[in-house]
Amino acid sequence: LIPMCHPLNITHARIDFSFDKENHAIDIEAETSLTGKTGVGTEALTAVSVAALTIYDMCKSYDKAMRISNVYLKSKSGGKSGTYTAKNK
């Protein structure tokens, strides 16, 4: 999916969905980890994006105006850049 992105031995992956009925939205959160020196933030972002695209594909016959938005890295640790936590969105 991403050019020049090498394959990694991911040891843990989890995707959670929460339904926001008031805003007619689905919140998707992914967690990934591995035992290695690199981070897996891109893999978590890919998981969220593909999950959102799958939901869009399954629901497009009901509403073509759906939007996929606010995909961002919430937090990470490890890798060259160390720890990162996004400010509340």
C-alpha cells in the first residue's frame, strides 16, 4: 500500500469501533505493536483507513455522502522519534 515501506513482524493488532449515534458516526481506533526497534504508527493508520473504506463500501448504497475524516496518530512509543501523544481533538 505504501511505497518503500518495508514489511514488519507485527506481534499485536487490535481494531475497536464505537458508534456515535448522536452524530451518525463510527469512531475507529487501531492499536499495533511489535518487538523491534521501529514504530508501527503507519500500520495502525493503515488499519483505521482500510476499516473505514470497508465500512464505506458496505454502506455506500444507503448514503454516498458519507465522509471519512480525522484519521490521525493518537500516540506512539519506540522507534527513532521516541514517544508521541497527540493533543486532544
